[in-house]
Amino acid sequence: MTLTATFAPLPNLDDLGEIWQALEARSAPDERSSFFLGWTWMRSWLSTTGATPELLSVQADGADVALALVGRAMAPRLLGPVATLALNQAGVAAQDRGFIEYNGLLKAADAPEGVEAVAMTALQAHNDWRALQIAGVETNSLLLASGQFRRRSRFDVSPAYFIDLASVRDAQGDYLSLLSANTRSQIKRSAKDYGNVQLTLEVAPDETTATSWLAEMQSLNAGRHADNAWDDLGFRAFAEALVARGLATGEVELLRISSGDALLGYLLNFVYRGRAMNYQSAFAPPITSKAKPGLMCHAAAVTRYVDAGLHLYSLLAGKDRYKQSLATGHETLEWWLLERFAPRLEAEALLRRMLKRPASE
């Protein structure tokens, strides 16, 4: 079987959608597949950000077995901008606010070995770039084992905490029994502060409701972070497109959780091939100093996904303490910068060593 790779300008979204969805349908049917490489994510990103990456396709005997989008940008660096490629990103911060995770190639389930190596060889055949950004890949990504580079810098690593829903089912649905005594106590104390009433979990039934709830999420998140994505018009447009498309496909859920008349918060979750993933959240101010509406919302989501028969509820990348407290395990994601030889990059590397500055600065 002969593997070849080609680059092409970005097709119009309808044509690209046919190609992409055809391969997505042939990808692994379980949670080995990444929602972030699916068409719901990709179309929402492309249609709202103005990103125009190139299409990289790997074929086996003329049929697509792997696809990726490759952005080009002059990325700012210590000694001036550098021609940089970005895998499934634009390479421009304003267009990449969506923050891709579980990155890689969209692959057919029966793709032969070596597609990553062929894709990387195709990238390196072009001599008009000097650095390649690969964001949010798993530690064992074959892309990191392919290609010849002068320098490889892992500039970030993050746990992606999760709750093993099979373990919750084994515990007869008693999720709290799997957590530390401190976390159990916090959730139970919080429930008591809200009156120990049965929580109400609503799912946005349509786009109109979802739009209203997203506006409430923006309002609840206002002023809570120094770099708040919800303050960015481009990110909000992306989130709205993601929810609208995902509601239609069943791959996105927008949840509203309440305790009696008291709103606890909202969860924007992905549901894809046996795995639920919390992408965004917004919580109401706690009614007491010890109330934990966020923990209560996630516990309610765990119950929902246990009952739905899913395998995993992922809190996605992030080193937040609450994620660790709620989790029963974690995966690891990494962010890499792969560099070719260039005199300016050699000078920059030397300067960074002298200044003891990492590649991420």
C-alpha cells in the first residue's frame, strides 16, 4: 500500500465538510477519536474566526486515510517574527482562542502505520517555515516521533483530569465515595447550605434557549479572569456556532443546574463516542462562604452521564485544584514547538539559555 501526502488551499466549507465528515465516519468509533478533530469543532472554528489554513491529506492508494489543517503565521519571537506552522490551528492567538486539545491527525480506523511520518515528511518538504506548533497532543503522539528537527521544546504540559464513570457504576452510583474525605465533605456541606433539595438539571432544548443561556454564562464569567475568553467577541461567536451545530448533531450539551429556586450554574459539554467533556462553565455566586456550586454542578453531570452509559467525564486540560478534587484519574496533554535550523533561532536559543527563559516566553 502506497502512502502519499498532498497540500491544498482550504476548500469552501461545504466541500471540505464532505471530505472531512466522510473520513470522520471511518475513524475509530469509540473514545479514541477526538471531538476536537471532528467536523463540529472544525466548521465552527473555520466559520467564525476567518482562519484559512491549508488542507493536508494523506492517501493510501488514492483514498484519504488522514487529514489535518495547517495554519501559517509569522509568530512573534524573542528576536523577531518567525515563519511558523500550526497543526489544526491558525497560529494567530485571536483565532485560536478555542484552545484545541487531543490534537493530531483525523485518521481512518484502518489507516496503515506510518501516516504520521508521511504527514511530517510532507511538511518538511516545504522550506518556507522554521517552526511548527503542535498544541494539546497526548504524550504518546506519533507526530512527536516523526521528522528531523534541530530543536524540540515542550513548552507546556497539563493533566486532563477525568471521572471514570464505570467506577461510579461499580460503586452503585455513589460518586462521592470515590472522592477524598475533604471533597465529599465540601459537596455535602454545600448541598446542606442549599437546603438539601433535589437538584434540577435542564438541557437546552433548542438554539434559542442555548443563546439565552450562553449570554447568562458570559454575564456570570464577567470580571472573573484577567484573560477572560468570554469577553472576546470572536470566542463568543465560536461558542455560539459550536453549540448551534452541536445541538443539531447531539455532540454538544448545554446544561443548567439549579437547587430549588437557586441557580447553581451552567456547563457547556461535549458528548462524543462514549466520552463527555466539560469545555466551559459558569457558576452563580455561592450563597454562603462554604457553598460550592461548581462542585455540585459537576457532580450532577457525573450522575447524568453515568445514567447515559458513557465511559468517561473529562474536565479537559487544566491544573485547577477543583479538577483534581473531582477526578478519579487523568491523562496528560503536551504543547510542543519543533524548530528547524535557522541562524536567528540559534541566536535566540543561546540568548534564552543565558537569560534562563523558556521557549514559551
